[in-house]
Amino acid sequence: MENSAVTFGEYALMISLPIGLLSVIFIVTIAFPRIADVELRIGTAGKLIDSVRTSFGGGPIGRWMRSLHVFAFFAYRRIPKYGSKISARYGDELEPLPLSLKLWATMPHIVFLLSGIVFFSVGLSMDFE
């Protein structure tokens, strides 16, 4: 007779997928007005964030792509040596942004990425029979 107890890995799979999906919905709906504010502040003319804004528009996929580019701007800035060159292609932070706006642009994406890492690493390590 098999043990029908749910393991920690199964709980991690059942929790990480909805968290990832809810974070995408959160980014596209609730967080996007603040992300768009950050985008307007860092997306100088001729830079990648400015061209992405005009290319993708304001639909759900466009909002997702625009928020990913804003997140990439902040993520690349943290890479030593080459990160500042890469982020300069995305845009410029001409005036210092408040920490709260930076958190609105980065934290939901970090939650999404962490839930994806948990989902795929636990899912690939489990043995389904």
C-alpha cells in the first residue's frame, strides 16, 4: 500500500505555480501604472525602453514586455563592470528615483522569477511514477 502523504516538493509545486501566475497578473494590472511612471522617467528618447513603449503599446502582452524591460534596466545595473554599459542602452536615470518606485518595478518580477525557479527545479527533481 502506498503512502498518500503529500511531500514538501509537491507542496512547493502546488504553491509556486499559482504564485508565479498571480505575480504576472499583478504586474500587468496593479503594478503597471507605477511601472509606467518609472518607464517615463528612465526611458529617454532614442533608448530601448522608449522604443519598446511605442512598439508594444498598452495591451497585456505590451505591458508585460514593457515591465520586463524596466526590470532589466535595474537588473543589469547590478552587474559589475559591464552592467552599466548594458543598462545605458535601455535608458538613463537622469534624476534619482524613489526607492518605492524601484521596488514596484523589481519586486514582482523577482517573485515571478523565484517561483519559476522553485517550480522547475522541484519539478525536475521529483520522480513521478
